[in-house]
Amino acid sequence: MVTEDKETIWELRLYIAGNTPKSNLALANLRRYCEANLKDNYVIEIIDLLVHPQLAEGDQILAVPTLVKKVPEPIRKIIGDLSNEEKVLVGLNIRPATK
């Protein structure tokens, strides 16, 4: 169902603030969606802003957790624990919006 070709490696960056239940839930949800929809064609980079606060500026992170899709373009951001699968997949352009 992915709109990109099978050679595209999806580069995803998850910004969190420490080892919190919300951060853990966001990561678990993201991994589940990626395995189900992208198979081995993705890389997840986790950035803890408590450890590297200076990295928030580059992607203009205002809240955590925030997921940023870097590749394939366009860059997309989703804020929250990623528990709404439809919103995440449509937001990342993995699945087209349903009416």
C-alpha cells in the first residue's frame, strides 16, 4: 500500500523527552506501523531532547513526542503518542486518506 517504490528507505526521526510512558507508547506504535507497512524499508532515529536539547531547533520541535518523516519528501511531522494508526499512516503518506 506504500506509495513509494520498494527501494525507498523511509527515514523517520522520533523526538522524545526521556523514558516516559508516552514516549515508549509512541515508539512502540511507530515500530508496529513500520513493520506492518514498510517491512525492512525504514530507519528510526530516536532523539532524546533531555540528552540533546540543541537538536530540537533543526526540525523546529515544539512538543514531544514528535515524529518527523525526513525521507521520502515532503517532510512531515506528527505530534503525540501515535496511537491513531489511520492519522499516522495518512500523515506520513503511507496510506491515502479514506472518505
